[in-house]
Amino acid sequence: MSTDANGSDWPLWEVFVRSRRGLSHTHAGSLHAPDAQMALRNARDLYTRRSEGVSIWVVPSASVTASSPDEKDPFFEPSADKPYRHPTFYDIPEGVRHL
Amino acid sequence: MTTMAADAGAYEAVFDAALAADERIEPRDWMPDEYRTSLIRQIAQHAHSEIIGIQPEANWITRAPSLRRKAILMAKVQDEAGHGLYLYSAVETLGARREDLLDKLHTGRQKYSSIFNYPTLTWADVGAIGWLVDGAAITNQVPLCRCSYGPYARAMVRICKEESFHQRQGYELLLALSRGTEAQRAMAQDAVDRWWWPSLMMFGPPDDESAHSAQSMAWKIKRHSNDELRQRFVDICVPQAESLGLTLPDPELRWNEERGHYDFGPIDWAEFREVLRGNGPCNAQRISQRRRAHEEGAWVREAAAAYAAKHGEARS
């Protein structure tokens, strides 16, 4: 495996960057690297050249389990018929405050 | 109609509806094969252009006239490498393998922008590239931030933010030369004279001769025609050249009150085709340098892979 020295031989990593304290990590992109430490260093060079981040996570892309776009509607359907989960569902008399 | 054909029809309807509603297409969505192929071709060519584009400028790093200029140029070249990586990541979401794309670049089966086959003869060329070549690239790339394919559009947002520095440093460099000695001013003018027409060619052939334009517009990959973007670029550059105190090498360049645009002279498309065909001043040099850099980096990639294997890191 390592005899083929092309970068694509290396696993793909997803990069998440926290832009500043108080915000959550957000997906920034992906890159190839031989191991987690190199992935972190490459992510620093690639995604934070202009102080875009104060913290980076790298995750092997192969470890991400994603919902299928084909089942998008049935998968998310359970939330569609529960409007009572939203505050706007409830009628409150005029003049009632702080509610 | 068979069930499979009916399914394909339904998928296509979902794809068409997403395009019509100006929604983005994402990697795991169904998409027509031609849409995927066309995007792979365009994004790969774009990625290749970024990394080949390093060469004409890196040529001047060791000879930059001051530490300030040298630091700026190194940062710019590092950005170009970064832009190539954003774009290779984007094209991989379509199922292309990076190794294959590099191989296609190295063997001439995929192209890069013809502009990078021109040589950088003087220091002023670094300024002309920043102002004109990056300026033309920005004009092309800003509409790509709204292109229908999500990962490409997101990569372009990052790239456009960074390109602005590239263009301004080039303009500032030319301004310093233009306000310098007579020899410096002449050097700046010579660079602009050589880079102006190739920069206009960066927008691609005229609309009626552009092979992929109509389909790309229908797929909302492309948002404006080649000629429209070229005109926009000319209109932007004329006043900028005046502020620089330099002229653009086109005797037919003049304001057209009726059109509300600058008229400009005919472009030498024969030259453009020759450079595309591989007969530009630096085509062979660019590819051989790229291959050499790739081969000379092999031991670094091997060492990193060996280290990772030894330490038992997760590998896919």
C-alpha cells in the first residue's frame, strides 16, 4: 500500500473548525493524510491560514455514517406531523406578556 | 415503461426541480451522468490550473526585491496550493480519485488554464499576474460561488475571499513600479502589454464557439456567458489602468456611450488555440516541472505512510 506514494493512497479526513470560542465546530472541508496528526497539521495549513479557527477536529471520512438522501422524506417525516412542538402552535390571549 | 426507467425518470424530476428552485445539488444526490462528468472535467481543470499557476510566480520568490514582497509572494503561492486542494476535495465528492486526476494532468489528458503557459520574464510580471490574471479569475469565479453543485460552490467562496488579496498585491506592486524610475515604469508597461490579451482569453472562446457553455448554463454550473464576463472585466480594468498610469495595449479600446461598455479590439483566437494545443511558450516546461515535483516528493509521502503504518493509525 505504501509503495504507491500518491496522496490518494492515504485516507480521507473530514475537517471541522471552531472559528472562535463560544461557537461549535463547523465542517470546513476534507483532505488526505496518512494519520491523524498529519491530518491536523494539514488542516491547520489548509483551513486556518487567516485565523479562521481556534480549534480543529479531524475525523476519518470512513467513520461518518450519513442518512440517505433517497429516504429523505420518510426519514424526517416523524417531525412534520408534530406542529405542537413549535411555540407558534399555541394561541395565547392578546396582552399576555413574557410568554 | 420498465420500473427502472420509471425510477430514473422520478430521480431526474427531483434533480430538475432542485435546479429550477435554485437549490444546491449535494454529493449523495442523484444526478445525470453527464452533469457529473462535466463537473469532474471542469473542477479538475480548475484544480490543475491552481497548482500549475504556482510555477510562473514561484519562479520569482528567490528574486523578490524586498523581504516584504517575498513574504507576500510566498503567502500567495501557498494560497494557490490551498486552492488546488479545496478543488481536488470538491471533485473527489463526485467519485473521482485524486491520483487519477494528477495522472491525467501529468499525461496531458486533462487541461489547465492556458494562461499559465506564458513565461514570467520580469518582476513586473508578478504584478501583472496579480492584477490581470487573478482579476480575470475573480470575475470568472465570483458567479461560481452560486453554482448548482454544493461542494464546488463552497470551495469557490473560500477561494474568492482569498483571491482579493492576490489581486490587490499585484496592483500595488505595479503601482510602485509605475511611480518609480523610468526603467521601472517601462518594465510595468511591458508586463501589462504582454499579459493583457492572454488575460482576455481566460474567459474562453466567444459564446457562439464555446463547446460546453449552453449545457453548463442550463445546469446552472455557469451563470454568465464568456463574452459577458469578458466585457465585465474590460470595463473594470480600463479605469484601473488609468489610475496606475499605464496603458492597455489595444488601440480600439474606447467607451461606447450607446452600449454603456468599452469596445475592444479583436482577440487572436489562433494564438489561444495554439497554446491550448500545447504549443504555447511554456507548455512542456510546466508539465515536466509538475512531474518532477511530484516524483521528488515521493519519498516524503512514503515516509509519512510508513510512519503511520508503524504507529497503527486508522487507515481506510
